[in-house]
Amino acid sequence: MRRYVYLFSLVLSTLYTSSQVSAEQLNQTQAGVLQKLFSSLHSNFSVPSSRLNNSNANPCLWKGVVCASDGSSEVVRELSFSNFGISSKKSSSLQDLFDSLCSLHTLQLLDLSNNQLSSLPDSFFSNCTGLSSLKYLNLSSNVVSKQFPDFSEFGGLEVLDLSFNYLTGTIDNKLDSLTQLKSLNLTSNLLSGTIPLLSSGQKNGTLKELVLSINNFTGTIPNDIFKHRNLTLLDLSQNRLVGPLPDVLNNLSKLEVLLLNANELSGPIPKSVTNLTALSRFAAYQNNFSGSIPIGLTKYAKILDLSYNYLTGELPSDLMLAPTLVSIDLTNNGLTGSIPHNISSYNLYRLRLGGNWLNGTLPTSIGELSSLSDLELEGNNLSGEIPKNLRNCKNLKLLNLASNNFENELPLGLGNLSNLVVIKLQMNKFSGRIPNQILTWANLSTLNFSQNALSGEIPSQISNLKKLANLNLGGNNLSGSIPSTIGNMSYLNELQLGNNKLSGIIPAMPVSLTTALNLSHNSFSGPIPSSSFINSRELEVLDLSRNNFSGLVPESLTTLQFLTILDLSNNNLSGTLPNFHSWVNVIITGNALFSREATSNSDHLHLNSKSGNKISTVSLVVIVGSFVNGIIASCCLAFLITACLKKPVGTDNEHNRTQGTMRRPSVETPSLDRYLEMVKRWQYAARVEGPRQQRRYMTPIERYRALALYD
């Protein structure tokens, strides 16, 4: 969806009398106003007549018009011109339009959302006394760019929605006259200053929904905001708020949703949050909260997200006891100890505890969570075996146990997880062969078993994974040849097989292989087979380094039009290097020496038989220049990613931990997960927007460096 829309709990139908048209005629004055309004919408704002549906003699039956009886005649109660294409291009016409609206003194609902309004007449806010009965005003999803207006003329408003515009400035006391306000939505604007107190509504407790997210509000969260005792929704997310969360939430007995994510709030999670009996969702991720997780926090909450903070201590023993709990995300904190074995939240569908310091084994009770869809425990110190009864979690779609110390063979029961889409078991201590029995996942898109101690051959059954797009088996002890049927995998766009003991014939790769093919650090020998890559014409990265390839570099590799990196280093290649496109970074170090021959007809690289083992000056300059450029590009990428991140995601145990000491990764270090998130956006752009748009997310060289880290 292009925009994120909040559902307001206020039932608007209770605000009005019956909307059915009676036998009474519409007030003649208002009938004239509607005639003028609809005529202007058609002639001045180019709204088609078919859209207006105003051919009926009774204006109360026109599009967006709702009338009701006032005892003597019909009067207009509601006007909804949402998504009519109204713009501010004709200022005089816009002024007339709003003047007409202001003359409808019986109007209770006005909806102008989803248009192209970039400005609003000042008189609408300063001199629109005719709309004193207005209770619902929706100007959301326009492009209004102006200072936040004063709403003192609209004292009867109960619902005000100005979300998804470009309003600027501070709110101050511009909403103080709205004593009946029940719902205020200002999300996604450019508002600044401190959080408005809306003190006029505190006494009668009318305010139920307050949404101020995605703005530039600063300062601390005022205690007075919690005096609105009837609040059911409080959303202060994605601002620049600092300081602690006040421990005065006990008054909010009706609060159902509390969203504080993506600020810079600090201090402990207040104990009073655990007393909110109506609380269904609590999200405070991407802040600076510290201390331990209060006992009882999930007693009432169905959804808890405290990821990307600085929480420490052990997981509460009652964390997963509440039967109503459906989602927990505590990713990237400093949590220690083991995962509680007492689990009875049988409706839990998401469990994310990755990027912490958890140890011990994976509780067998997780296998009893039949609703579990996402299980992410990557980047901890978990050990032992994968419980055999995990096979019972048949709704599991995402299984991420990467960067732990799990060991022994892959359990055959994984094959029972028929709904798996992503499985990541890399950077553990799994050994033995890859069982044929587990390669039955019909919907699998990503498989990563890299950086383990797996041995034996790659099973030919792997080609039965028809929807597999990303396959990474690098960094194991796999031997034998690549299955010849791999060319039949029509979804495969990335294949990582580096750092193994593979040999034999390289089969023809699939047409779908566009992202990267890594066969480095293996035992392939003989000439580079040109027929193996000819189908993958959109391949961007090809790594054949550190093998025993010999002979000439095939001319056919120059036909890979999307190729940006070709790594042929540390082989036994010789002869003339074909003429690749200028954007292709060809790495040839560690082969028979190539030098640039000074001729007017050729810019190719040739074998220099006279130079022995000395690299020519030109070659040295090219190599050093490429190396320096690579360092500069890497530093720039790291700087840009660091600037965009508040806190990194650390997943590599060897880099993020020291023996006997818990040390949080440096904030200045961009993490591997963030690299990979960019990679995934890049891959998504490839499928949805086409390869030309991928470079908005990540250049191929940046991708390759991220993948190299991953492998």
C-alpha cells in the first residue's frame, strides 16, 4: 500500500441521524450550494460527470452527499469528495469551493482526503463560522504544505485527520479549542516542537486516539499526555523524542496500542506498563531503553516489540506463558541466559530473539507451538542439537538459527516443515551429509547452510526445490561435482558454492541466474567451460578464483552483458584476455602474467614471455588502482550505511564477542545484516522494477562485498 492508514475506533454513524432520504425536499439554499459545488468540481477541477453522478434531480442522491431531516426539510450532513482529483492549481476556484463549503452550516462530516491539495485558503481556518457543527474533518493524503493552522473556529470537531501531508511548524495551543476531540491523526508530516498536551480535553476525557508518528517532534514525553484517561491508541513513533518513558501509565486502563518505536528514548521499561490490562500491542523498538525486561510484560500484551535497544539481563520466566501472546521481537539487545523452557503461548506465531547473548539449548517446548510461523534466533551462543520435535511446527515459514553453535547432523524432521520459505543455518557446527529427505520444501526461496562442516556431495534432489532463488552452501567440505540438473532451477538467481572441495564438470547454469555465481576456493580444473555460463546472460558477478583452471579465458564470457565483476585470480590461466566492457572489473592476479601491449590496433592483455615473474608497470598500476578504488568504495558504503543506522545488527559470534566478556558491537560499525537487507532490496528491485532500477539500492560491487562477507 502506498500509504499506511490507521483505523479509528470511533463509529461515525452514531454522530448523525438517519442518512436515508425522506420524502422531504432538500433545503433550497443548500440545494443551490450543492449545484454550485458540483458544477465547479466538473468545470474547474475536471472531475468527470460519471464520477459525480449528479444527474438525479435530488442532490441528496449525488455522489458523496448524505442528507438527513432536521424536522422541516432535508439538510446536508456529510460530504465526501475523497479521491476526486481536486488540486490547488486554480486558487480562485479553490477559494470559491471552500467558501461554498463554509456556507453549509448543517455539515457534520467533510472528507477531502486522497486528493492533490497543496494549499488551503487561510479563510477556511480564520473565517469559516458556518461549519461550527462540523464533527469530522479529513484532509489526509494530500500534499498540503503550510504552517500548522489554528482550529479555533472548529470547536465541535471530534475527529481530525491531517495525516500524510507536508504541514510544518509547531502546534502550540492551536488545538486547545477542540474540547470534544476524540481522535487526532497527524502522522507523516513535518511538524516540530514538543508534543502537544491537548489540555482542554483532559478534564472531560474525550480523547481516545492520538497519532503523532513520523514527524520531527522533540523533547521528552510529557507526563500530562497520560492524563487522557480514555486513550485507546497512543502513537508517538518515528520522532526525535528523548528521555525516559514516564512511569505514570497506570491511569490508562483503556489503552490498547502503545507505539514509541524509532525515537531516542532511554532508561528502563516502566513497571507500570505491566498494569495496562487492555494493552494489546506495545512497540518501542529502535530506542535506547536499558535495564531488564519487567516480569509480567506479556501478561496482557499480544504483540511485544522491543528490538534494537540496550536491554540486558535474562528473559523473564513468564515471557511466553500468556495464551493470548502472538508475537515477540527482542532482536538485538544484550539479553543473556537461556530461553525459558516453560512455554504455553500456543498462539505464538512470531518469536525473534536474534542478536543477543543467549546460551543453552533450544527448548523442546518450542516444538509444541503449532502456530509458529517465524523463528529467528540468529547471532546468539545457542548450542546442542535442533530439537527433533521442531518438525511439529508445520506452519513455520522462516527458520533462522544462523551464527550459533548448533552441531551434529541436520535432523531429518526438517523435511516435515513443508511451508518453509526461508531456512538459514549458516555459521554453526553442523556436520555430515545434506539429507535427501529434507529437500522437499516446495515453497522454499532461500537456503543457506554455509560456514558449517557439511560433507559429501551436493544431492541432486536439490534441483527439486523449484522456487529456490538463493542457494548458499559455501564454506563447507562438500566434494564431488555440481548436480547437472541445477540448470533446471528456473527461479535460482544466486548460487554460492565457494570454499568447498568441488571438482568435475561445471554444468550449464540456469537462465535465471542473475545475481552471483561463486565457485571460488574449490578444485575445478582444466579450461573454463564456456557453455556453462552462456545461458546466464544477465549474471552480474562471476567468481572462479582459487581453482586450477588453465588455458585461455573464453571469449564467450564477454557476451554476459550485465557482468560487473569477473574474478579469475589464482588459477593457471594464460594467453590473451578478451576485450570486456569498460564497466567489468576483471581480477586476474595470480595467473600467468598479462601485460598491456602498446599497439594501435589492440587494447587486450597478452602473455609477457620475457618478463618472467615480474609484473609490468602498467599492470601494477591497474591492480593497485583497482585495490585503492575498492577500499574507497567500501569506506564510502560503510559511511553511508552507518549514517543511516542508529544501531547495528551484529550476528557474527566471532567478531561480536570476546571470551568471558559481553561486548556490544560498536555503533560506528555497519553490520552484515544491514548489508544483506540492502541486498534483499536490490534483489526485490530486480524482480519487480527491473535491473535498471536495482542500482538505486545497491551497486553490484557493493553487493559483491556484502556477499563476500556473508560467505
